[in-house]
Amino acid sequence: MSSRKQFINQISGGALALASTAFLTKPLSDSFYEDLNSFSGSVLDIAKDEDFWATVQQAFTVDRSLINLNNGGFSPSPEFVQAAMKKHLDFSNQAPVYNMWRILEPRREGVRQRIARMFGVDTEEIALTRNASESLQICQLGIDLKKGDEVLTTDQDYPRMITTFQQRERREGIKLNQFSIPVPAENDDEIVSLFEQNITPKTKLILMSHIVNISGQILPVKKVVQMARKKGIPVIVDGAHAFAHFSFNQEDLDCDYYTTSLH
């Protein structure tokens, strides 16, 4: 019969072995990216290659009897992402206290550091939340606004963010001003001009989207920020649909607050 000390040593060794081997298998994403990298030619050539898109399609497990046009609000994950999520969930349940608190939770800091490097900022400028909506609401509800102060945004910003400011209208007496932007918006200077035209002496804050969730329109964030900064107005940028979809960092935007989701 094992002594208590031997028993603890045995199960501790098992837990450590489990922790060290749970993530050693080759990620499914590796083979997927190898398949994608096998295609050669210019970006335009590859974009026209149906075999390339067939490879992309096979990475997803979506119902083929339905055509999904919404990849923003509810973004389908590739099969290898689903597998990774399941692997982490299984790993968490194998030894919950040890695996979650001792192994997985400390890795959050590594995620924060990598995001900071991608965005070109210091790690202490990054906060991890559950999603872009929560991040935006921290800014929207946390910035000091007094009765009569005005917030400026467009009529194409995300509905939840609009209702958040409308809540402050009812509770605190601030005023939300919205204006229309052309669709499609083909002239950056026109967009900047529309923001500037709708600023009043009472405007204390601007909310704008980096990519409009309805149309996919990319707005000229840096130009709006530079215009607003001259007037002493901070800008919150909703980047839920932009981050990692094309190359940019904080220097390209120069905004006061940037929020995004990692889906």
C-alpha cells in the first residue's frame, strides 16, 4: 500500500506529465497554412483561384445548406480553432484547479504582451476584456460627462454602443448627436469634414467605427483623431471588425481609445 507521501508524489507526477504533454501535438492549423502556402502567384491570381477558396472553405464546418453572410456578429471558427478550444476545455477539466490556475491563467499575460506587440504599444496600455462591446462600454460609461455635454457619432455605429449612450442620456442628461455618412464613403476628407461640421461647443467625446459593421467601410480614423485633438476632444474607436483583418497599429490611428474583439 502506498503511503500518503508516495500517493501525492505519484499523482503530482501524473499531473505534471499531463500538463507537459497536453499541448505537444502538432496544431491542425499548421497543415492548413501549409496547404494555403502551396498556392503561388500574385494576390490577384490567388484570389481568382477556386481551388484556393475550396481549401479555405474546407477549414470550416458550417452548414452547407445555408449561406452565411454574417461573419462579424457571429463569426464561424475554422475547425482547427474549434479543436483548440475543445482541447483547452478538456485540459481545464482534467485537473481544474491546477491546470486553470497554475497553467492557463498565467498565460493570459503572454496574450496581452503579444497583442501589445501587434498593436505597437506598451503592455500596460492593453486590457483584456470579454469582447469589444464590454471594452467600449468601459470607455463610454467611464469617461466623465456632465449634464448638457454632447457625444458625437454616426448613424452607422454599432447599435449596442448607441443604446449605451442613450442610457446616459436618460440617466445623466447628456446629449447624443448622430449624423449620416455617405454609403459608400469614397472620400476621406468628406468624412472628416462631416465630423467637424457636427462638432458643437458642447461636444466632449467622439465615437467612431474603424470598419462599419453594416457595410465594411473603412473610416479615416487618424484624420478624424487629428482634427478632434486640435479641439481637445478624445476619440473612442470601435475596432471590433478591423483588428488583424489588415495591417495597422496604434501609430497609424493615433487614437485615444481603441477596442476590438479577437474573433
